[in-house]
Amino acid sequence: MDLLQELIIVSEKAANIARLCRQNHHLFNLLIQKKSEREANSRFVEDFKTLADVLIQQLVQHDIGAKVIQFPALKSSIFGEETNTFLNKLGDSITVEIKDTREATADLLRIVLNQDSQAADLLAHEVHNEVLLLETRQNPSIEFTLGEEIGVWVDPIDSTAEYINGIEETTNGITIRGLKCVTVLIGVFDKKTGLPVVGVINQPWGTCFWGHPLETNLPPTPPSTKTVCVSSSETPEVITKLTENGYNLIEASGAGYKILTVITGQADAYILTKDTTFKWDTCGPQAILRALGGDIVVYGDALINNSITSVTYTEKKVCNSGGIIAFRSVEILNELIRILRL
């Protein structure tokens, strides 16, 4: 199967797991419960949210590695935020992985979940459930040649606070908090150039978006909205310069979602001056932006060094040092740089 098609399918499987953990009463109780030291079972994994993240990350590695046969080395080049090893309070080290059968995966998850068969069976069923491309309402393909040396960055559940809380609030059509801010992010990058080449953003409570250099399922660049997404911790100097020049600033949740507002044209840009995003946050969204004629560039280089430098990727460096500017229009980027240099 085509790599992009498989990425979309596995993103939908990941979205199914995310939805399952929120919608199933038993799993949701595991997701939100906070036990005291005295109450906590010594063999229960302390952070079920992290287990959900790890399970999705391992799902991507398993399915892509097993099904995308034209890239046999890809399985060992899929990277993410989470390690797949859990250490419980008794000192047992448990490695979470996807087994060949649903029963074997469930057996492993029971060990992690202190013999919670209900939770283990529910998760294993979703992991091994077949998702058809027709179910995702997508039918893309990659019509360009990928180099043999590619890697993948995955953010299994971006905006985990909103994933748990789920209380929706909207400003000017942008969801600033709530389940629509939650995204599954998958990005493919070229190891030789460091640039992202294929991206998928799946909103479990929204839409699936994708893009590569020759095609995307997004419309052409819309008119400017004079809106910029920022972090709640953005510097007062940046806030003042943007607002004084007529920009409306919105503090939305989740790095992936903030970039998605730029991709969909709801915002002109996402500006972050701090080193608080990571490669798993930006790789997939940046590939889609580049398919639309935009990009994600290093804020520090653009403002301090007078150099427009695309964010690039390796398998080692995980932090986006120097901050970022995500944009869809080069004209908007130039205007924002001019304003911020004043």
C-alpha cells in the first residue's frame, strides 16, 4: 500500500484509540483517576494517559513497519515523545509493544494494567481492528519519489490536557480549548535534507488533513484574517507589537492545533518565541504547510540573524530551539518579521 494511504489509516486507528479512551466509562476512569500513595495499587501503571500515548506510538511503528514494504528500514526510524518501557513500583520493567495477534497484545497489556482484562481487551481490539481507507473518506497517493532515507516523527495525542478536560471554548471560530484542539500528528522527513515531506494531522473530534509536495486536501490560501495564534506565555513585547499593528491574537491550546489553524486559514500565523515545541509537534504540520506554499521557520534566525531558516529534522535533536513562526503566506511572514523587528 502507498505510504501516505497507510499513514492516514494508522492515524485513524490512533484516533479510534483516543476516542475509545474518552468515551468508554471504564477507560476514562483510568484516564482521569488520581490515587494517593496509600490507595494506589503497586502494580498499576501510574499514568494511563502515557500508556495511551505509548500504545498509539507503537501502533504507528508496528503498522507502518509491517505494511509499507518499499521502505524496509523505516520501522527503526519512527520516533516520538514517549519511551515504551514502564517501571512499576515493584521494580518490574515492562516493554509495551504490538504483538502479532490481538490476544497476545491483550496479554501484555494485562501485565501493564495489573490484570485489568476489560481495559486490556478493549485496547487490544482497537489496535488490531482493520480500518479501511474508505472509512477515512480519503483516497490520496504519493505521486512523487521519496528518498530511501526517511524518518517519521509522531505525536500520539497532542494537547493532552484538553484531551482529559474536554471543555470546549471558542473565539472567532477557533477552538481555544476542548477536544477539537486534540490532534494525532505524523510527519515524514528526508534524512538527507532534514526537511519534512509528508504530513498527516488527524483530529479525533474533527477532520483528517494531509499533504505532500504535489498534493494536499486543503483549499488554496484564503485571504488574511489578521489573526495570529500565540502561547499564553508569549512575551509582552511580541504581544504589544502585533496588537498595535492590527493583529488579533488568540491563545489556543496545543501546538499541533495552533499550526492547524494556520493550515486551514483561520489564522495567518502561529508565533512562538520560546523553545517549547518539539519535533513531534511540528514535523507533520510543517509538511502540510510546505505543500500549501508556507513553512515553519526558526523565529530566532528570522528576527535576530536576519535569515529565513526552515525547521529541520534529525532523529536526535528533539527541541525546536530558537522558537518558530508557522505561516501559509510568504507575504504575511515578511510583514510579521517587519513588525516584530520594529
